[in-house]
Amino acid sequence: MKKITLFLIALISINIAMAQTDYYPTYDGTFDGTTYAQTFTFPTGAQSWAGFANNNASIYSLSFPNGGEVSFKATVAADAEVYFRFEANPYPNVDPAIVTANVSLLASNSAETVYTVTIPTHATNTYNSALMYVVTRDVDVVLSEIKILKYDTDGTTVLDTYYPVYDGTFDGTTYTQTFTFPTGAQSWAGFANNNASIYPLSFPNGGEVSFKGTVAADAEVYFRFEANLYPNVDPAIITSNVSLLASNSAETVYTVTIPTHATNTYNSALMYVVTRDVDVSLSEIKITANASTAGLDDNLINSVKMHPNPAKGVVKFSTASSELLRVSVYDLLGKQVIPIQTVKSELNISSLYPGVYFVKMDQGTKSVTKKLLVN
């Protein structure tokens, strides 16, 4: 554990020095014939309460004064059950919470059967944590097109649709994403990012896409960043192709450089699988934008004060800049434990257990990460 801690501290220190900003895309938007699936597994050995947390913070806060529904497509090789839970806040301040009924996924059903489950009506509560649980152990549950629907006052009309990203594994669950470019798909078919909270992107000093990849046969992928959604795509950046090798171990880490473009911004992030009919399993996809110099971050380090440290319950911030300060918190394993929030002077950290955390602060185009001790 000591080695892991030292490695993470070193990694974050390097991140500060290089002045990077990280974004987490959700490439579940298929177009023109590609296929996409998420595989969720609750293995033997995982804690009884292990599950999957939504990492798309842009859907919060949720409310269901007139009820709602979760819908998705599912494929299973053996019968399994799943359910969904909405909590007031991340653990431990979870109450009040809503729990749906279990959904029975049947192996006898065709692939990508559509399932739905009702979200009960709760008149006044809001929810800032969306979880999914697989009840049946050791069955790969393949899901796609997961949607949370919020009903209008008539209880049937869809008022809002949210797209959760249940890739936050906790306490022993496993998660992978599978992207396929099948025979018959259009030559330009690919995968669009659906996490709108990452936009606009800019790469005045270049950047990088990193991810873990697993393939049964050699395949290639690449990434493209466009000014806007089709047809107003120009200017655009295209990365080199990344060769994913079947001879590599599962979850090999791959990276590809994002070229430098001084002034352009991008509101569409796409991924393409070049090789047809190969299931490309990816996880932990991350877009990193480099800031100009460490000197710029030095200014942010000096201008943003975080206190007290150690802290308990609340940590306070002060800054000389009038720009908005966006703050998020990560544990030693790199898991986001408090999603991005815009703060004026303080952040409630009462949900955190005592220990060491890292607070990521973004202000304008600058970003810095500082260590926080919680007692």
C-alpha cells in the first residue's frame, strides 16, 4: 500500500508539473452501424454491497416528483437480475433513497431485449447519486442504451431523459465497454461521446488520449475532435491510429497524442474502430489536455488557498481571481469521491472517511491538484 501511495503522489505531482486537465468521455453514441455494449459483473469474492456508480455528474440533481423509469437493452448467457438505486448523496449521506424492483434478465430472450423498471414517485426529494446493482454473481450482464426517464405530472409523458454512465465500480465489481465495427456498417460509422460536460475541449498545447484495451484479434482505433456536431465539423483534429494487439495482456494501457492546435475549440469527440468484426473492449478512457507551462499552474497554486488542512466536515477556499473555481475530490486509488462542483468559498467533505485525498481545482484554463488530509 505504501508503494501504491507513493506512486499516486508522484503521478499527481507530475500531473501538476505538466499542467494537465483530464476529461472522461462516454463513447456510447453509436452511429451508422456500429455496436456498443457495457458488461457488468458481480463476481464471487466481491462484497455483498458491491455495485456500479454513475460517473456522469452532469445528470445531477435528479428528482422524480411524478415518478419515472429506467430503460435499457440487455443480453445475458444465464438468467440474472439487476436493480437501480438513487441516493440523496454519495455514501455515507445516502438518505432518503429510492430503490427500484429487481429486473429479471432472461437468457431465453433475444440479444438486446429492451427492459424497463419503474422509478417510484417521491414528491420533494432530490438525488445526487445513481447506482446500479447486479444481483446475480458471476454472470456477465451486457447492457446498452441505459436511460433514466423523468415523468411529467400525468405520470406518462417523459419530461427529461438522462444518460448515466455506470462505470464507477466499487467493492469488487468489474466493468468493461465493448465497441464493434461490423460488416455492413457504413465506412464512416463510429462512436460519439455523450458526456456533454467535457465540452468545449481545446488543445493549445496538445494532449493525449489514454485507455486500457483488450482484444482477441489485432485491431486499430483512432480519435477525432470536431468543432461541432455534423455537418459543421471543421476544423477537426485526428489522432494517429492506435494498434491494439491480441498478444498483449488484458487491459494493456495504450496512449495516443492529440496534436497541438493553438486557438480552436471542439464540441464533438468521436472514436472510430478501424478493424471490422473485432470486439474491442476498452475501459478508463481519458482525454488529457496540456496547459502551457508549469509556471501558469504556479500562479494558480499561489492564488488559490485551501484550508484548513487537515480538515473535517468542510474545507475552505480563497482565491484572488474572479473566475469560477471548480473542485472535485479523488481518493488514493484515483476514484472520484466528490464530483465536480463550483464553489464560492467552501466544500462540504462530511461524506469522506478520515484519510488522504486529492483535491483537483480548475479555474479558467488552469488546473492544479493538492493533497488534503481528512481527520
